[in-house]
Amino acid sequence: MATTYRDAGVDIDAGDELVRRIKPAVKATFNENVLTELGLFGGAFRLDTSGMEEPVWIASTDGVGTKTKVADWAGMHGNIGRDLVNHCINDIFTCGAKPLFFLDYYATARLDVDIAEAVLNGLASGCKASGVALLGGETAEMPGVYTEGVYDLAGTIMGVVDRPMLIDGSKIREGDFLIGLASDGLHTNGYTLARKALIEPGDLKPDSVLDGMEITVAEALLTPHRCYYPAVSRWLERGLRVRGMAHITGGGLEGNTSRIIPDGLKAQIDWDSWETPPLFRHIRERADVPEEDMRRTFNLGIGWVMIVPPDKVKESIMHAMNVGIGVYKIGEVVKV
């Protein structure tokens, strides 16, 4: 008896249908620097380096972890792609880089075109919102590798910064202050622990509302990862002097700020300088999570940190207040 590729678990027609559906959203992210059409073996992007002394590529690859399982639990897949894009933009922007183009990888056991369309349209929407071209991607069906009904999402971003404007933390000094910008929730980290606390016990449904919260559990867990690039890049263009920037992901505040602070110095964080959002409190209480684990796993309400000299603290805070971002002076750089 003949066996087709579809019989083995891979449906090429479904993949073609997905491309047909998402093509308009992907093409909407293209700009004058994209030189190829969607569907070729590689995407071509013209790098405009006019006005730069020494352009430097900045690149990063990341994923959204088990937030995809929360999306499946809630039946809400529209923001997962935006999460990925914003996470990756934030990562390269810590160096001061302007994001240019993005490549995605979507893998699953069997392709559900409706779910994949929602995910990739969200991804394209995130790219368009920050002026990033969705230059290409890959959709893979791999039965036997992935569990039925599960998908994984990852992406690579490329950006550029003029070397004199590169922010690498090397200018951070003792006495500099840490300015924290509010997160919009868990962003894309800590979901395995969050699921254990909120979903696995089985008493909460996607539409449940916890004490002190105005949105459902599903909405809280699936709130998109905030992109700090649009606001903070404007502040830098206006002359704000920043000595270091950290994206608060896995590892928490201490783990991520330590990545940019020079040897011999450390961040002394005032954990009482902002109020931890209720979602994190519920996770801690429902699973009896030690405070040290909470601090190492979650952003706890601070998604971005700028390290600035003392004379730039007020300016930094005013910029954030003017655009409605929660902002806090959360600590100081001290000697080890």
C-alpha cells in the first residue's frame, strides 16, 4: 500500500495555505530596504549606513518558552508572535541597536493552519509596529519530535548601531543609579513555574479573576511582552545619557543587571522601591515559592533597567512619566 508524505504526518498543502494566508501581513512589514519577494530561498536587505562612522551588527536569537502552553490552555494565540518580536527587539536594544529585520521559526507535530496564522499574524504585527521587516522564516512539521497539539516558536533579529553609540556597560561607575521601567506582566519568562502555580492545580479557568486583578487569569498571563525600544530610543536621540541598559528576563533583576556591570561593582537593589503587581503575589502564595526563587525567575514588575549617572536620574524619570510608563529609582551601583 502506497504511503504519502501526508500519511506520514506532513501536509505540504497545509503549509502552502498558511503562506497564502499570512503573505499580506508579512509584506506589510517590508520597507524600501527589502530587495526580495516573499518565498525565495533567502531574504535580501539593503543596509543603509549613511551617517554612521563604524556600523556594527547586533544580533540575537530567542524563543517564548512555555508561554505557548498557556496560549493553548486559554485558546488565545494572537499575542504570542508579538511576544517573540518584542523580546528580541529589547535584547539587541540594550546595546543601543536599531532593529532592522527578523526571521522566525515555527515548529509543530501537525500544522494547524488557523493557530499558526494567528501566531504569525501577531508576529508580523509586532514587526510592523517597530518598523522591523519580517524578512523570512520557516514552518516545520515534525511528528515524532513534537507532541500532538504543541508548537514551538523562535526567532532571530538583526540590528545595527554606530560603534561610538554602542552601549555596553563599560562606562558604569560607582554611584550610578538604576532606573526601572514597569513590565506588563511576566513577559516571556517563568511560565513553567507560573503554570505550576496557577494552571496545574485545576481550580482556575482561563476566565477566572483573582483578588486584586481586573482582568482574567488568561489575559494576565498572556499580556504581551512590552517593547521598550520606541520610547527609550527617542530619549536617547534627545540626548539622555545612559551608561547601561538591561532587559529583565530569566535570571531576574540581579541576574540581568550583573551582565552589564563591570567587575568590582554590583547593583544594590531596593526591593521596596516599587510595588510588585498582584499576579506575582498570587504565583508566590499559591505555590509557596521562596522569595529568592521569585526574584531569580520573574521580573516582578520591572522589565527594563537603565543605569544613569546621578545628574540624569530626574531626566530619566520625567521622560518615562511623560509617556505613561511606570518608572522607579530602584537601586544604586556600589563596590563589591
